[in-house]
Amino acid sequence: MESWLDSDDVDLLTTGVLALGNFARTDSHCIYMVENKTMDKLLEVLAKNNGVKDDVRLQHALLSTLRNLVIPKPNKGAVIQAGLVETILPMLEIHQPPVVFKLLGTLRMTVDGQGKYF
């Protein structure tokens, strides 16, 4: 499924992100996905799809998966350093309720308990 992240087909890409998000439901899987650099690939895809005119379904899937990845405490610093915050800041311009909801949840989970970074 990770290879689907290289697809130009938005449906296949979205399906791959959703499938990876399903694996990112336990701390051990999330930690593995950050250590294995799957998180970097997800951030690359998000950086290409973080605008107002991009596919809302893909944005929602990416934010859901990234939110899951930042829940384990060991992942928070790594994901912040990888550029999550800078990548999702342009999404503040998107006013689609599903994206806004996931964006705020992702930001909240990212900074939760991370006072030393901010």
C-alpha cells in the first residue's frame, strides 16, 4: 500500500492513505511508520495536496493518518521536525468542514504535551 502513495490516480492514492491510516491505529504501528519513514512519504503527498483546490477526500485521509501517527509521544518530536506544521499551515485557508475538523485535530494532537517545542 505504501507504493500506492506514488500514484497519480487520486482514488488509488486516497485508498493507500486510508489503508495506511488503518494500520496507524496502535502505538507500535505508528512508531514503526515514523521510524520506517512512511511518515515522510505522507508529508510529501500532503505538501503536494494542501491547497484550496486539491481533493478534499485525499486531504481528509492524509490528515486522519497523520493525526494517528502523532498520538504516540515518541513520534511527536519526529513528526514536528519532519515539517508537519509547515506543511499543514497553508490548509488554514481551506474552509471545507471535514478538512477543518481533521486539521484542528491533527494540530491539537501534535502539540499536546509538547510545551518544550513551542
